[in-house]
Amino acid sequence: MSGLVLTLPIVASKVEAWRRFCQEISGSRLQMYIASRRRLGITAERMALVENGYGATAVTTLEALDVAQLFNHIVSSKLPFDRWYRNRIQELHGINLAGYEQFSQLTPLSEDHELLFEWTLNPNIPK
């Protein structure tokens, strides 16, 4: 299992539209959303709104079996829901996800990295 955190600014005039987007995927488009996420191998997704004096930001966390494959599918899928989702991301955040394909490739840490913290669940340790 791997994860991905996307932190994307929301276009200034689109905060309410972003809220409606979240309502739409959890309401009228929920079945299409679930089918899309299953097809993409996403096991969890969380979307949060962070507002401060500088504007609004959407923080989305995804968990999937293969994040690189997931991102490639989101960017290239021709399915109606996936195209709708990409178009809404472009409208609400002002970005085209196709421009982020390079981030779908897992990049190994450099030899001179500084790991400051790491935690992994060990199922052999009792609660």
C-alpha cells in the first residue's frame, strides 16, 4: 500500500464550487466515484479544505496499491467520470493533471537524504 498527498490551491472565486464538487462526488455521482476508485485501486481518499489569510487549499490524501499506476490512469482515462473529474480539477485548481505525469514515477531518495522520522505498523506487536 502506498499513499499520495496532493495540496492544491483553489482558485480564489471557486471555494464554494469546490465544496459543491465534494458534495457532488459524495451524492449524485457517488456510484460513479466508487466505481472509478475501485478501478483505479484506490482504497481510501480524503479531501479537506484549509482556509487562511492567503486563500484556500484543498488537501487530498489517497491510498492505493500502486500510486504511480493510479496517477497514470487518472491522467489518461477516457471514461466519462474520470474526464469529468479531471475537468473539475482543472477548473477549481487551475491546473491540468496531464502536466503532472512526471510525478507518477517513483523517484528513489538520493544517497544524501536526511530521514527525520519513519513509522510503520507492525502487526506482530500487541495493542
